[in-house]
Amino acid sequence: MQVCATDGSWRLRTLRAAAGERDGLALVRAMLGLADGSGAGSGSDSGLGGPIALVSSFGAESAVLLDMVATVDPRTPVIFLDTGRLFPETLEHRRELCAHLGLTDVRHVRPDVAALERYDPAGGLAMAEPDLCCHLRKTEPLEQALEGFAAWITGRKRFQGAARGALELLEAEPGTDRVKINPLAHWSLEDLRHYRRLRQLPLHPLVTRGFASIGCAPCTSPTRPGEPPRAGR
């Protein structure tokens, strides 16, 4: 039966059937294997009507999921949103991780220059209208970068709180026919730290300076002891 172009329920059912009870690396392997129909994964479009990408901020905890994807297939498309307001340490961390993991298809996505010149000519929009700033620098560029993809892998976790507290491993993306894959949804912060130590992954340099979650420089600050991980965002 033909489905509506904005109804990704058939993809969600297909992915759930392939996922079973898996999470973490096992889920990543199953999803990328389903995407190319081989069980090995290359992010190609067999079986889902489109490829799968990983969207990564190369932030405080990003190394874990990037390592999982690279372990399955380093050719997997990785979408990196360079908002133009990131910390220099994040850009250096991205370079270090790409070299360490051997990722071969990292797509450097930037905001539309004309839109920034129109709405943020002085660079102060983050403080004056943060929602509009996020829309111009993150939401619109990401939507364009994801065109043609059947699903995308995110690094969101339940322990990050707020709307993420009930996060599922797989979920339909509202308004599109894509599926969001959240392999780390049920992982704890200690799970992430254990994996990083086990795999000897590089640490984002700002983590040692108290940044538990890292985004754009104007909107990110260190967290205090006892605060939620995203309190500084």
C-alpha cells in the first residue's frame, strides 16, 4: 500500500523489527546493516528508500557514538553543524576525532550566509532572540542536510532530562517520513564514561573545565556540581 510522503510509519516498523531489543553498538550495527541490505552497513539506500546518517555536534559525549558508527562503517555520512559560533576547542576536537576514528564522510554544514546577514548582521542574535538564532544556525541547515535520508542517528539520552526523559530508541520524526535512531537513549553518564575509557577515545578539552554539555559559545557555560548535565545550555 502506498503511504503518505510525510508518514514514516512503515520505516519505523521496519527498523523496529530489525532492532529487536538492541541498543548501543548492536543497534547501530543492525540499523546500518539494514540500510545497505548487507548486514555490514555503508549508509546506502537499500531497504529503507534512503540512506542513514549520523548527526553529531562533536561535543562532550559525542566520541562514543562516533566510535560506534566508525566501528561498523567509517564511510557512514556524518553531519556536523558548524553554526559559526562554536568553541575553537570543538573544531579541534572534531579534527582529532575524525583522524582517530578514520571517518571518511564528515559533512561540514553551515548556515545560509544571506540569512545571517539579514537577521544577525552584528552577531548578537543569540542573546536577543536565541530561538531565532537556533533556527537560522541549526534547524534550517540540518533540515537541508537531511534531505534524502531515510533516518538519522542521534546522541540524545534520557538522563539529559526534560523532553528527553521518555526518549525511545526509535521514533518517527514529526512532519517528515524520516526516523530518529537513538542508540544511547537508555545509557547513563557512567556507561558513556566506561565506554570512552575502554576504547581510549579522546576527551573534549572543555570537559575538564567543567562543561558537561557543549554547544555554541555564547549559549554554553560550565555546570556546577549537582546540576543537570544540560544546565549550562
